Amino acid sequence: MGESKYQIPIDNLQEPFFHISEGLLKIARHFDVPAAGLFYIGDSEVDAAAAGNAGVTFAAYGNRQLAAAYHIDSLGELEEILL
């Protein structure tokens, strides 16, 4: 299977699990958009911290305890948020 134009290799990240924010910034640079132009969905404190560290808008999925710009319980809710 060939690479999609949307796949960004992150094999040069030293510890991908702990450096999600670095991966988000790499994606922003690749597509030449500001980090604030990205939208990240996650369900853990690690996800929330990574988005916050990168300056990315964060939506917490199924976890209302997390600090987030949005809290969603289904992916269907994204249409209203993103459009």
C-alpha cells in the first residue's frame, strides 16, 4: 500500500508516546498551517496536555473531566463544531 499525501512519517520522533505535541507541530509545519489551525480529539490527560503544549484546539471525547475547548460524546457532534 502506497503512502497517502496525508500520511506524515514521524519515525524521527525520539519518544512518540510522550511527544505527541511534537508530532502535532510537525503536521502543522508539513501542511504549512499554524498549530491553532489543527483540531485534535482525545480522551486522556496525555492528549489534553499534548494539544495544549502544541497550541492545538482540543476536543475531549467521552471525558468531561479534561480541560478542553470542546467536550463530545460522539463523533457525530463534530459536524456542528467544525462547520
